[in-house]
Amino acid sequence: MTRIKICGLSKPEHILWANEVLPDYIGFVFAPSRRMVTEEQAVDLRQLVDRRILVVGVFVDAPLIQILSLLDKQVLDLIQLHGNESEQYIQSLRMHSGLPIIKALKDPTPLDLLSPAAFASDYLLLDSKQPGSGQCFDWSVAKACSRPFFLAGGLTMENLASAIQCCKPYAVDLSSGVEIEGQKNLQRMQQVVACAHRL
């Protein structure tokens, strides 16, 4: 069974839908984005999340104190870094947090998979050049990845099965692929979770 993360949840109804379809992970975005949530919103949303779902905080070059504040409030189960975070930053975050860390690589090359920052993380997330844009990247790089990774970037119900069969990821990560006109959609969430959990 392929695990699945639905990212960019920002409203109470999104959480209720997630509780219904039960993805393995959901993502709260704390970086500038139309899907961004504040710390206060995240605390409120977390209280609604089914305990079977793990919550991932998505950050871009965030001050450590911002992440640690969310950890103090017990909002997060995993941390996803989507910026230019260094190996030293990741090691410091690991020491202070004790949580699994996902390092995102945008439009990755085979050399990126071997970078010190990549090896400092628990998981990689392979994404397109513009995360959240609905665009794919070259999946041949993903096929060469020997570590557990999340596959993101342009995944939809139409290409999800092919992506899983081609790349064999630990998990898939969708955001725009479960939206209609920029808004999360329950039916699409149901479809992608069912598809991932079949494969």
C-alpha cells in the first residue's frame, strides 16, 4: 500500500473531509502561499484531526523558533522543509525536535539526491520546480532514488496510478490535484486516497 499525503489543508471542512477519507498524512503550509495557515489556525485545526492521521508542517527557510513554537503546542508529527535548508540546520532541528524530517528537492537531479542536506533528513520529497503548480518533473530521477521518498508535483487522479507504478514511492503528495478552481474537493480526495491505498 502506498501512503498518501494531502497538503495545503486550511479550513475546518478540509479536516472533516480528511477524517472521512483517512489519508496517512495531511499538510499545513506555514510559508507564504494561498494555502498558508497561521500558528493559531493550525492549533485549532489540529484539534479536529483524526488521531490516525499524521500532521506535517511545511516550512520554507523558517526560523527554528517558529517550528519549535508549533512543537510546543503539539501541532506537528513531522516536519517538511521546502527551502534551502542546510545540513547543519536540519541536524539542529532534529536535535531540538526529535521528529522525522522530510527534505523537499525541487526539480531534482541525481546529484541532488546525494546532497548532505538530503542525507540529513529521514525522507525526501521530490517535487516540481514550482511546488503547488500542478506541474510534473522528470520521473526518471525518482526511479533512481534509493531512499524512502514522497512523490509530488502535478499528481492527479488521472496520472496517480502510473506515477506509483513507475516510481514506487514510499508516499505520494497531492495538493492542487485534489482541488477544483483552487479549492479542496471531497470527491477528489476520496478518489486519490482510494487509488493510493490500492497500490
